[in-house]
Amino acid sequence: MDFSSKILENAVNEVSRLPGIGKRTALRLVLHLLKQPKENTAYLSEALLHLRNDVKNCQKCFNISDTDICDICNNVKRNPEIVCVVEDIRDVMAIESTSQFNGLYHVLGGKISPIEGIGPQNLQIDSLIKKIANNEIKELIFALSSTMEGDTTNFYIFKQIEKYNITTSTIARGIAVGDELEYADEVTLGRSIVNRIPFEQSISR
């Protein structure tokens, strides 16, 4: 791809670093920005800088938040004794869109994956176990995707908390194996949460 402008080329190269964005799509987006009023580009730049500099993780559940404690954890109408374990913010958004869950979340920040060099120590697992040890949680719902990495992570956590008096369940397998929660339709995902099953039952099959 030949560019008549080095500035344009640099902009396209940076945009193409985003996931799912190839050089041609990046070029189309950059040219679109060039056609917009300058203030529109300034608004976008400001929003991205604000995102990068000011967004933080909730100190309780590790969800993305504007404040130290996110709105979900701060909501007194939520049941703090039921916690749904998810991989990242996208899963929180997917489950929240169903309006079928009224507990809190714990965002791990990923899944155990030896191939990618991600072990339990790289995730928010110790903080979850600490909550359980402090009797803050009565039921833990595993809501990781049904992949080998997801199942491995679920089982690892289950073995770590087995000695505690806590109910463990997993979302019903209405979601195809390998699918990510964010791509499941709201009805299917909502039903899988409502119809969750004991975790022991899911590993005995």
C-alpha cells in the first residue's frame, strides 16, 4: 500500500494495530476522520486519552470503573453473598444485559493458559479465595467460557475453595462449547444463569 503522506501512513499503521482492523479498514477510518471537522477528531483523541489515563479497576471486583468502587459493587440492592466469576469486563456487560443476575462479580482478568504463560498467579484468584475465606460469599457461580482454559480455571478455583462451606455452581451449558459469553444472545445467557447447576455435577459428567 503506497502512501502519499508519511503522516497518513503512520496514522493508518497505528489504527491497524487494533484487533480485527486490517490496513484497508484502518485507511478507511483514517480518511473518514480527515473528512470530519477538526473538533470531532479532538473529541475522539480526548476521549481516548481520558480512557487511558483515568479508567481504573474496581478495588472489590476488578471490573473496569471510573471510581475506586464500581457502581455494581456500590449498589445496595445487589446481593453481595452471590458472586459470579468471569474472565473480563465483556462478560460482565453480557450478563448485565440479561437483567437475570442480581449478585456481584469477580473479574479474573483472564483464564489459566500454560501455552500463553498465564498461570493462577497472573489472575485475580488469590483475592477471590480471600473473600471466600472471610465468609463474604455464600455462592460462587462459574461463568467462564466452556473452553479447555475456562474449564481448567474453574476446576483450579474449585479445588482451592473445596474446604470452605460455600455453594458452587456453573452456568447451564446452553452456550455452545468454545463460545465466549459476549457472543451469546441475552435470552440464552439469561436462562443459563437462572438454570445454573451445581459445579460438582458439571465435572462428573
